[in-house]
Amino acid sequence: MEIFSLVFKILFTFALVLYVLYCVLMVVRVRILADTFKTDNTNRVKSFVLLNLFIAVIGSVLALIIVLLA
């Protein structure tokens, strides 16, 4: 049972790191698109994406702490 727990923690940590990486890449993509197409909502979209990144990082850190302590 101990091996299963260790493998689960490693896979879960890897999935959280990939999710945060995905959010960072989404920020870069939206910034490129916002610079390419000028609209009135450009700043709003950039702020929503940064908010999403912030929530993803905080949520991932909290989930990682809970899983590693369990």
C-alpha cells in the first residue's frame, strides 16, 4: 500500500506542475494575441488570465500540501 501512495503522490504532483505550466503558457498566448489584435477589452482579458494563473498557482500549492501531508 505504501508504494501505491508514493506513486499517487508523484503522479499528482506531476499533474499539478503540468497544469500550472499550461496556465503560464496560456498567459503568454493571450498576451501575444492581445498585442496582435487591438480591442477595447484587451486589458480586461489580460487581467482575467492573470487572475486565472494566480488562482491556479495558489490552488495547486494548497492541493499539493494536502496530498503530501495525507
